[in-house]
Amino acid sequence: MTGGLALIAAGGTGGHMFPAQSLAEVLLDHGWRVILSTDDRGARYAGAFPDAVARQVVASATTARGGLIGKLSAPFVIAGGVASAIAQFRRDRPDVVVGFGGYPTIPALSAAIALRIPRMIHEQNGVMGRVNRRFAPRVNRVACGIWPTALPAGVTGIHTGNPVRRTVLDFAGAPYAAPGDGLLNILIIGGSQGARVLSDVVPAAIAGLPDDLRARLRVAHQARPEDGKRVTAAYAEAGITAEVQPFFDDVPRRLADAQLVVSRSGASSIADITAVGRPAILIPYAAAAGDHQSANARSLADAGGAEVLPESVLDAASLARDIHAILTDPTRARHMAGAALSLGRPDAARRLFDLVTELSQ
């Protein structure tokens, strides 16, 4: 089918919005009309969506956060958003509704259920988010980014993978230059906001490496703006060549150039690492809901593509040990790169598109 209408609903984080954007781009390429439904927060992440994607800002809320007044008013805000979505769908009925998680998806998915519109969800993490878990038994398809994904009883998932940006696809499967006697590139990424624990531990770990190895390192470290100066100073004091920035707009190229990646294990980071295929040391965010970052990391570690250091045991000495072990063993590093690449799903957006078209028929 071409020329249908897909309503994409996504919450207000990059982890939800980036895969939603990828699906929207493929839908547009195939002649679909696309509407993005999100809240005010999510709208701030929608700037990279194609101009052809219409935006609908809906009212939504959560009872899990906020003060007493916010928690008490949340059900009424959500009910108003659902009523508005039903009215909108009656005026312009979607052929399919796709939810990517987060509270802003509640109105669209609830309206799709009420009006019996074909619907599906995509879960990015190895542990389902609260909203996706609630809707999983009531949708027609459940697509999973990480495999395996912990699903509610009676729910069957389909492993599509997590869509990656087109800039990542440009470097998908790029040949890996295993560590040798020349320069060695290490990329440190901690999600869209950086990660303070990485800024606290990584410079000290790299400073603790043997002199001959440390002299050959080129480090690119994503750090929060408030941490940038001290991280830069720590590398400079240890005589390490490092570029420290709050945001790298060329992460795909840096991934392709890297001999090793040190990263959080958010779904988008795992998708990028596996699409390009690079050895990684993963440090899951301990406070992630449902400990989903540990679940994300486990799949890559089990395949042999990553070492995992939980925050509970993370220190400079243990991280230096793992960095040294990978960068001084080309055979192991090459094996890890291949294992990571074997989990990559560069066609994830196309797989999602196929599910959408299947539901619309």
C-alpha cells in the first residue's frame, strides 16, 4: 500500500524520538503521509524530522513524577488528551498508529484502541517501558529493538532492531582497523547529555595505562558542559591527546575510526555501535528504569562484542584493565568488532516499515 496515513506517537526523549524519525523517513520515501504525535517536551526533539511530517502536540502527563497536584491532575490531563486524539482521528483517520513509548503515546494508542485502528508499538530496550508494557497486550504487533526483550505474559515480540540515523547507515559495517603499533582512537559517549560517572572515571583510567600505550592514544570524550574543563585538564595533565566536547555531531565517523568505544548502554548507543561494528566497554546507567541498560548491555556482552562494568564495581583500575586488555590484543579486538556487527540491524527501519504496511492491508 502507498499513500496511507501513519500516526507516529513518541515520548519526549531522544531514545523514543530517534527511531520514530527513522520510520517516518522511510514512510515518506514510500509515499505515505506521516503525523507525529508528541507533547511539548517531545516537540523539542522533533527538529530533525522531515518538514513533510505534520506535528500534533497532545496533552499528556504521568502519575509517577511531579508533586501531589501534578499526580492528582494527571489522569484528567490524560483523559483530555485521549478525547482530543479520538476527535482528531475521526476527522483524519490513520491507517496505522505506531507508538514508540513514553507517556505522550497514551492518547494516540488509546484512541486507536477505541476506534479499532490497526496499531503497534516499538520497544527500544531489553526491558519494556511502563507505557509500552501497559499497551503490549492490546496492540496488533510488538516490535523489539533489543533481543531478547522481557515481555508481558502472552505477548509475542518481533525482533526488528532499533533504527539508526541515516548518518550512521553511511558507516554501517565499515572495515575495522584492529589495534596495532600506530595511533589508537578511543571514543567515550554517554548519551545525549553525557555521563558524569564517565567523566569521573575514564580520564583516570586512561592515565593509568602504560606509557607506551598512552602515548599513542587519541581520545574523543563527550562530557557535560559543566564537566568539560576538569576532564580536559585531567587528560592534559596525563599527557593524553584528547578532544572533549558536550556534543559530537559526527559520532558515526568517530565510531568508524575508533578501535574501542566506552559508552553507556542506551538503546540508541547500542544500535549505533552494532551497526558500525566496534568493540565496546559498556557502563550501564544504574538508575535506568527497570535496569533496562543492563539488559541492553547483556545481549552485546553475551555475543562477545562488549565488556560490561556495572557502576557498582566501576573504578579507574578495573576500567584501565579492560581497556588495556582489548587494545593490546588485536585478535580479541577484531573478534569483538565482528560480534558487535553480527547484532547490528541497519535495516531496522525497513523492518518496521514492513510491519506497518502489513497492518494497513
